[in-house]
Amino acid sequence: QVQLVESGGGLVQAGGSLRLGCVASGRTFSSFVMGWFRQAPGKEREFVAAISWNGGSTVYADSVKGRFTISRDNAKNTGNLQMNSLKPEDTAVYYCAATRTRSWNTEITATSQYIYWGQGTQVTASS
């Protein structure tokens, strides 16, 4: 079992920045891929970014590429999502997620690859 707890959400003006954190417990942090997803009201949960178990590989949704940066610190059991140049359309509940294994493949952007989820943190970018 892995428990994930997000932090760092809030209200920010468009163009501003936020840094989300995710603390993991229950399993060796380096044993899984970590991802970030988001869900806006009335919409399906969508992929934002993912990072491999050792931080050597990352992938981003086109909508956030160049603005968001995912990172992890296995020694501290933490992951982060740095969000810059926020837009109103980035408003959503953001979820930290973890896979069962270290496997990194073309399906890593799919929600079905992740079996552990945090409770979510609200991010609101006002225009």
C-alpha cells in the first residue's frame, strides 16, 4: 500500500505560480512511477505529468509543456509539480498518483496505470 498526500494548492492570478507537493508513505518511494492528474468540474480526470522511478524520464501533457515541471526526491519520499504561467483553464483539483511498479511505457499517461491516488488539492487560477 502507498498513501499519498498532496499540498500546495490555492488561488492565484493568471500568470502566477504554484508548487504542489506530494508526500508518499507505505512503500519504498523509488519503487514506482509518480504522476500528476487533474479534474475540472464536469470533466474527466486528465493526465498532467509523470516522472520515472529515478527521475530520469518525464512526460507532460501538451497543454502544460514548457510551463509545468515535475520532480521527485526519493530520499525524502516527496514529489513536486512546479506550475508557472498559470491560466484559468488550469483550474482543477490536482491529484498525485503512483503506479504499482517501475514500468515506464507509452501507456504511462493513462489513469488506468495508476493504482494509488491522493485526496487531491484545489488549484484555481483567476483571470
